[in-house]
Amino acid sequence: MKIFFAGGGTGGHIFPIVAVAREIKKKEQNIELAYLGPEDDFSSKTFFNEGIKTYFILSGKIRRYLNPLALLQNIFDVFIKIPLGTIQAFLILFFTAPDLIFCKGGYGSLPAAIGGWFLGIPVFLHESDVEPGLANKIISHISPIIFVSFSIQETAYFPAEKMVSVGNPIRPELLQVNLNSAKKEMGIKSNKPILLFLGGSQGSTRINDLILQILSKLLKIFEIIHQTGYKDFETARINVLSFVPKELQNLYHFYPFLTEEQIKYSMALADCVVSRAGAGTIFEIAAFHKPSILIPLPESAQNHQVKNAYAYAKTGAAIVLEEENCTPNFFLEKVVDLYEYGNLELMAKAAEKFSKPEAASKIAQYIIEFLKK
């Protein structure tokens, strides 16, 4: 059997593919896995480490912000890059002849899905968010099965008879943590409650700015683990050295990017997670049964992060702070109030109830059974 994966280039698309690929390998030894999508360093390194063969193609996207440059880029992508990428995908799929294509979504998966459809290859789709993006809406018309992360009732656009609610695939290895090892590896120095700040796989400058403005005040109450993203890492380092008292500096652990080992240690140790509201991060937070404060990205396509955040907050596992209202002092007040007056135990139980740690295994089993029919 041969399965191709397709998806965009961010961690939100790549990590779920890795999770499903690992589960497929566990369940079926005689299988060949490959990835077909846009080239970037992150996906190249990730799939190389997983032993998944990669085929890179052109891919384009539609930019929703209105300016002359975006208009020109959209025209070029729609009329040049996407058609060329689809031809590339068609030729690769024709000569490699996979049995199935699993699309994680995003603009990067569209050429592979269309190329596969032309060749009569079954195309399965996974949608992470409450509100699908444009690429997934298109792919849904040619996909017989659409796996969704949230409930069928909450997920927009797709026909109910095509949907299978499984959750968002997470790597099961993340949940295998020894807390003593985690404290040692992450350099935890105190018995203060631990706040974990995540801004997505590329970091979030606005969340970083928010944290850094009140960092000294936060460190008087909490020990902090912070994924800054590469572009803001140096800014964070300078800020700590310049403005944070020396006796508090060792309570601030900041990283440009958290590796798989570091993310599982950080999640396991955190008393609360502050994050954007990408579906992948939400489901990882839930899998660790952690209370969370979600600050959705307001510019996300179809406003999907805001919709994700409020859908998750309905469970009682999280509170939502919209960015336009989230000044540094307001945020500090909310975090302190949550610890002093909130019920973190009830939030943790709500996260546990919502979590779906078996999503990757269920998808892998569904795919294997389909191919064996």
C-alpha cells in the first residue's frame, strides 16, 4: 500500500500528518508513505526525520487583505502557480500511483487533491477548525470522507453525511512524560505556578510584546516558559537582561521554538497555558488536561481562530481574551484573577472531557481498513 499526505507548510498542518503517519506505521508494516506539497525548511526537516519521502511542488494561496501587491500576487498564484503545481502533482501521482491521498488542508494540499481526483485516487480530508478555509471547502466536494476535529454540529459548511468527528491528530508520544525529568530538562527553579506561553509554530509578536511589558510583574507570581518564535527571541533576551531584576531572571525560560521533547515537558509542567487558538494547539492543551487562556489571532482566515476559541471555551476548559481588548495590565489582572478566584481544577476536568487523544489512531485505522476492502 502507498499513501500520500498533503498539506500546508505550518506546524498546524505538518504535526497532525506526522501523528497519523506514526500511527499508520504502527498498525501496518508493509506500507509506503510520502508527502506532496509546498517546499519549506520546516516540513523538509520534519519529514526527513520521520523517514517520509517528500515531493515538493508549486502552490499558491488567496490573500484576503486588499492592496495592489496582494492583488498581483493573487493573480500570479491563481493563474500560474496553482495550475503549474496541479500539473506537477498530477505527473508525480501518475508515476507513483498511491492508493490514497490524505489531505490535512490548507492551500498546500489543493494541487495534490485536484491531481488525485483527476486520476481517480481517493482523497480523504481532515479539517481542524470550526470554520473551514477556502482550500478545504473546494477539496470537500471531491472527498468522500471528511474527518473533523470539533463536533459535526459545530463544524460549518460540510455535509453531515460526509463528516466523521475524531478530533485533531496529536503525536501520542507527547503524552509520555516523567514530571521529575521534565522539571530538570526545563530548568524549573521554584515552586511557583508555571505559565506556558505559546504563539503557534512561528511565534506571535503581539503576544510577545504583551508578555514582555509586564514580565517582571508576572515573574513575581509565576515561573514562565515562553515560545517566542525565532524573530522575537533576541528581543526577549535583551528585554530580560535590561528590565527584569536579576533575582527573577532565572524564572523566565524562553525558547525560539519548542522541540517535541520540550513541548511535552512544558505542557506537562504548566498550570495554565496562554496561546493562540489554532486547533492543533487547542487539542494538545486539552490532551494534557490544562486550563488555558486563548488569545485568537484576529486576522485568521474566516475568523477561524475566534470561532475555535469560543467553541472550546463553551466546555469550560478555557477563557477567551480578544486581542483588541487585551492590554498588558488587563491581561495581568485576568491571569491573577484566574489563579486567585478561578477554578483551575474544574477547567482541567473540562479539558480532559473534551480531549480526543486517539484521533490519529482512529484516522489511521479508518484509512487502513478502507484500503484493505
